[in-house]
Amino acid sequence: MGGVRDVGWVAASLVLGAGACYCIYRLTRSRRRGGRRLRPSLSAEDLTNGSHDDVLNAEQLQKLLYLLESTEDPVIIERVLVTLGNSAAFSANQAIIRELGGIPIVGSKINNPNHSIKEKALNALNNLSVNVENQIKIKVYVDQVCEDVLSGPLNSAVQLAGLRLLTNMTVTNDHQHMLNSYITDLFHVLLSGNGNTKVQVLKLLLNLSENPAMTEGLLSTHVDSSFLSLYDGHVAKEILLRVLTLFQNINNCLKVEGRLATQPPFPKGSLFFLLYGEECAQKMKALVYHHDAEVKEKVVAIIPKF
């Protein structure tokens, strides 16, 4: 009987042990598979280390904004700006950051002399600017961003980040007028920059060219004659298509206004005289024979305007 009793106890112990192991397994698995309530609360610095995969909530975003406002450590500032910028890719977080007063906190970092911090701040503002309500608060930085884009190192990460922000801010017509005094300099950056810079400036100018209210300002802008070299057949397609679309948009806006390029009061040396001059007309005729179908389609749409 004693042997039977011992066997019974051993069997019971095995069952209990197996049950305990299973419970531990379930607990561990639930933590890995989304048992977020079991995680300890993360500190603001923990949130910037890139080891978590959660969408941040309002409390966590507030921690990050407080840290950004209170620290002077450039490494932490960069990490917080990157984390906030990534969070701002989600529309819900764009609103939360605004409601927490985060836009001025992020915006203040574009004044930082550290170019890497400035770039990260511009990137964060760029993601935040996708939200139209956020643009109302971000527009106070447009003049400074323009100055930084035009005076900063050519083709730099800061310049490109600034151009991307300005492009987002001009998707609608609401704030385009704020760039009126910078158009000439933007064309200078277009002609001086490398391929990436050219594409980004053209994206910005294309936004402006779709708005009839900006047409006169664009056409009256003094532009170096080297601009016409962008209409050569050997120019990279991503650039050539955009300069052709710029021309097409301006034509469309003139049509809306009821005056198709017929002796308007634009000064010599202006974009108007370049686009509607004989040299450009010859380039358009040559592009009719371009090997790319998209390019030819654009040109055919433009040529009747000559």
C-alpha cells in the first residue's frame, strides 16, 4: 500500500509541476504576444532607444516632450526628435503632439547650431505638417526655414529637410504666398544643387505653379538663362518631367486667367521670357522626338501654346 501511495504522490507532483510550467509558459508568451499591461512603464529615455515596437500614447509623448524641453544633452535631444518624428508619422499622434503643446517645443530646435539636431527637428516638423491644423502653428517657422535653406550648405541634409518641410507646407494654397520673396533664390538653388536638391526644389515649385495666384510671381522672377538647359534631352527623367510639368502648370494657370502668354508686362530676364522665347521653343520641338513616352506626352501638351 505504501508503494501505491508513493506512486500517487509522484503522479500528483508531476501533474502540478506540469501545470506550473504551463502557467509560466503562458505568462511569458502573453508578454511576448501583446500583453502590454504586464510591461513596466517606460521612462522617456527608454522610449528613445528604439527597442520598443509600440505606438506611443499621450502619456509617453508627454514624457518625451518634457525631456526634449528640459535636457541640454545633444545626443538625447537627437534621439527624442527622431522618436517624435517617427511617432508623427501616425495621424493620431500628429494631433496629440499639437494638443500637448509639442509643436513649439520641436520648432525651437531648428534654432540649434548643431546641424544634426536642426535636421532632426525639421524632419519632425515635416511629419507633423501633414496635419492641416498643425500647419497653422508650423507656419511661424516658414521664414526661418526659407532662410536656412537658402543660406545653409548646398545639398546638405539640413537644406533637403527644410525643402521637404516647405513642400509639405505648400501642398495647399493657404501658405504659398509666404514664399513670394524667396522664389528667385529657390531657382538659384535649383540651378546650383545636385540631382536630389533639384528634384526637391522642383517639387516645391510645382506646388506653387498649380496656383493661379502664384503665376505672376513665378513668371516675373529673374532666372538665369542656364535654366533652359534643364529642357535638354539628356537631362535625368525625374528632373525633365518636373520642369515640363512646371511649364504645363503655368500654361494652365494663364489659361484660367484668360491670358495665354500674350505680351504680359514681365521684365526681360524673367522666367516668362525664358519659357516663351525662341530657344525654349526649339528645345520643345526637339523633345518631341525624345525616347521616353511620358516626356513626349508632356511636350505635345505644351507645344500648342507656342
